[in-house]
Amino acid sequence: MEATFECRDRVFLVERSSAGAVSWTGTFDGRPIEQAVITPDGRSCILLLGSLGESVPLRDNLLCIDRACEVRWVARLRDGLDSFVHVSLGSTGVLANTWSGYRVTLATDTGSEMDREFVK
């Protein structure tokens, strides 16, 4: 299934080819996109955002947008100094790794934390 998320006001483009490869370019609200994952139904896109520089913390750097480029949810971490470093989709939800060494399972529809495991 092909899917495209193009948000001109937020200056980015995410595409999934018919072969399943996902590519992206641009920024989201001025922050670089480090990783993009399109949900299997093609209705949502999960974005892992990068830093604006060393002096700007990476808090709130994992979010989900809909086809209209509206933010559906922002994943929140327990520790305000932690940040997400990798994201993928699993059979139980969104799997997100943190800088501090946790793998957090998030609900795909709300971004709420369902499980947490120390994996470092």
C-alpha cells in the first residue's frame, strides 16, 4: 500500500512505496525528522524528531500525526531528561527505545505507555 504524508506548512514529506520502504525529507515544526513510521492502515505517521542543537532538550520528540498533518498524540516519558532514540511498530503497539536504555511499548492510537522494559 502506498502512503504519502505531505505537510507544506510544516515543511516535510513522508512516503511509503508499494514495496514498503519508507523515506522522508524535511522538518516538523523546525525540528529534523530522524525516523518516520507509517502505520499499516496508512492513516497515521509516527515521527521521531531530532534536536535543534545541543542546548535544546529532546523532550517530546515522538509524536503521531494523521493524514491532515494534525498531531494525534505526543509520547511522554516519566523522566523529563530522557528522550526517544528509535521507533518501530510491533504486534503489541509502538516500540520506542529511550536514551536511558528502556524499550517502551505505546498504544498506537493514543501514545500512552503500556509497558516498559530495561534493555540496555
